[in-house]
Amino acid sequence: MEAPADDGPWLVVGLGNPGESYAGNRHNVGFMVVDLLAERTGARLRSHRSRAEIDQVRLAGRSVVLARPRTFMNVSGPPVAAVRAFYKIDVSRVIVVHDELDIPFDAIRLKRGGGDNGHNGLRSITSSLGSRDYLRVRVGIGRPPGRMDPADFVLRDFSPVERKALPLLVDNAADAVESLLQEELAAVQNRFHAG
């Protein structure tokens, strides 16, 4: 399939909560993916007036702004909208990387648009962008055990067993982002949803 035309920058946003106490949380897997992409490109994420840490890089042959909002997850939208406006990026070229409860741990799913499925970060972004038409790289973290509140589960660190598999999961999610920059969504879905 033909790759998307290169007629403007892309925005890749990783979702999470700022601060060391949240760094290993399941909710912060989006930050982990953007950090890996920054490492791959030699990016240095710096504080920007948008209330996000950003850097503009070349990734998969594209001009890409990597971003990590400095706000808490449930108010991720305003920084994302501010970065998008600053760089004049079309909503169709926004990729949001986030944790997803309804996908098993170790799986990745990709889509464009759709609802927020109770994810407050996505709800905030959709509201601030005024559109659902952005790409999502959904990184599976699985459901909480027993009767644990999902809100508590996402703010817990990955288990020791999960931590062993986490580097590969983050690596695969970063690969999925790079693939979305080069190929049509359906082709990337076929490859990453097969696993």
C-alpha cells in the first residue's frame, strides 16, 4: 500500500502522569514509548510553552514532533492542542500512544477515531482537539485482578513478570508508531494485530 504523502509534520504524543512516583505505572506506558522514540532519534525533550516536553525530529523519514504533556493524564488535551496549533499539524497526523485496559497485556492495537472507552486522557484530547479523528496506538495493560478499581490498577507499577516483557512491548509499540508514519493504517493493523 502507498505510504501517506509527506506534506507536513506529524505529532506523536505519549500519555502518562508527570513525576518520578508515576514513572513505572501502567498508565505511563505512553511516556515510555515516546521516551524510546526519543532515544532512537537522539531527541532531547525540552519544556515548551504548550505545557509539554517536545522535540522535533526525523523519524521514519518524516518530520515528527515528539511530545509528553507535563500535565496530569486527565488534562492532557490542552497541551496536545497547543503543540498541534503551534506546529500547524492536521488532526489526521496526530498519533496518541496510551494504555488500554480492554486489551490484554503484551498486545498492541491501532485505530483512528472512536470513543474514549473511559480513558480520561483521550477524553481530554478529543475535547481539546474538537475531533476524534486522530490515530491511537493502544498498548494493552490488561484488566485489574478481582474487584480492584481500574483507577487504582492503572496507577500501579507493572508486576515483576510484566516488567520482564515490558521492554519488548514498548519496543513493538514504538515500531508501530514508525510504521504508521510510513504506511496506511490497514497495513499496519494487519501486521500488529496478528500477534
